[in-house]
Amino acid sequence: MTFDIRAITLDLDDTLWPFAPIGERIERKLHAWLETHSPATAHQFPIKVMRELRTQVTADNPHLIHDLSALRKLTLEHALRHSGADLALLDPAFEIFYAERNRVECYPDAVDALTRIAARVPVAALTNGNADLARCGLDQHFVFQLGAREHGAAKPEASIFHAACVRLELPPEQVLHVGDHAVMDAAGAMHAGLRAAWLNREGAPWPLHEPQPDLEFSTLTALADWLDAHLDDKDSAAA
């Protein structure tokens, strides 16, 4: 398949690193912190109940679906308030969450592949999550990070893809979006006019009754290999 790619937008959670172990660690660390600093909160909101509360807070605040940090803070505030705890604990509790949230362990192929990709074309992070690439120690690979929180809308809304293209100073058709989620990443990018690469690490069938993405890879290394070959072919044709 031949098309002109001048930049890449890249999802983060479950694309560069798996999120599930991070989420589990956050729950354990935050609960242990509450056991020390607010035992009543820890008792009233054990991990399972806190998880249910977070789900309910999300459902009750659809206007904040693009701002996972705000939803997390609301969850913590509710738990502290309803257990009679000092609300001054809110900010330090959130910092416990955020420190753990940014302790990421990338997929084995991810960092080397990202280094190769970023040497070829500008790479911008495009995420619905609230990871901080600087705190993760990966910001040197990206020209910028655009999150749903700062943009005001989340993928698959076309506006966040278009905002990234504007910052890259490129038309959408020259930007390849890469991510693991069929709807949020692949279909969202295609509907916004970008090229799309679905990172399908599990080898699942395409789940949507829509056109398949332009590209599909099981690893970021495969994307780096494709990009090397694609750009080398384009350079040879232009010579």
C-alpha cells in the first residue's frame, strides 16, 4: 500500500505499555496509603468498592469523560467526604495515584521501535489518558503530547485528531495515527481523514462493520520496519 506519511500520532495506554498492571498497582498503593492516612476511608472504600465508586462517578459526570484526572479527583473527594476524612488529604492522595500512574513498563519492543520511528518522522502523542510523558521518561521521543483533557474532547472525536494535525502543520491524509483501540484509534482516525494503523498485539479479528484500517501490525517493531521500507521506497522513487 502506497501513501505519503509525513508524521505519526501515537496512542499511549495499551500501545506503548499495558495499562492493566498499572491500574492494579494504583489500587493497591492508594489503598495502602489510605490505610495509613485515613483508616476510615480505607475501611469504607476497600479496593472493590472504590472501583465501583469510580465507575459511578464517571457515569454521573459524562461532561468530564475527556478528563480522567478530574474524574479521579472527584472519586477521591467523594470517598474522603463520605468517610468523614480531612479533605486536605485530597491532593496528596491524588499525587499517590499520579506517581503510580506514570510508572510505566513498556512492551518489550516499544522503546527501540519508538526510537527508530521518531528518527524517521515526527511523532506526537495523542491520548485520552492522563499519563505525563516527561514523568514517564519518554518525552524525548515526541514533538508534543496532546491529551483529551487539554483539548476538551476525547478520541474518537475528529476534533482532537484535527488539532494534532494543525500542530504538526500537515493535512490529515499525511498523518498516520497508530493505536490499539479499534474504535477510539483506528476508526476515529479514519473518520477524521487520517491514515490509520491498528496495533493488534493479540491478533484479534477486526471487530467493526466498517472498512479496515490502512495498516495492521502486531508490534511497534513491525510498524518501524514498514516505515523504513516505505520511506526508503519513496526516496528511491524520488531520486
